[in-house]
Amino acid sequence: MKKKIAFAMIMGVATTGIISFLLISVNLGYSDKFLKIWFKSWLLSYTIVIPCILVIGPVVERFVNKLFPEGVRETE
């Protein structure tokens, strides 16, 4: 479980940081308030995405395992 939480936290930092930065820069542009707005948005999205990754992640993993069952070799 520790590994899954660590994964969610690290993945959350990367994805929410990149997406929030890009969306705010596209929608608002760069101003003197950019970093404050970006950090606030990043923090909010990060607190939301961690539980989502922990809940949705196992569902997606099961779905992918059904799509690509073990024992079936991939063709090159």
C-alpha cells in the first residue's frame, strides 16, 4: 500500500503541476499574479487527484489486465 500511495503522490505532483501550469498560462497568460494563481490551482488539484488516483487506479489496472491478459504474447 505504501508503494501505491507513493506512486499516487509523485504522479500527482507531475501531472497536476504540468496541466495546471499549461492551462493557466493558456487561459490567463503571464502576469504578476501568475505564480500565485498557479500555485493555488496546483495545490487544489493535487489534493483532489491523490484520492482519485488511489480509487480509480486499481479499476483502470483491472481493466488493462483484462485487455492484455498475462500469457498472451505481444506481437512486434
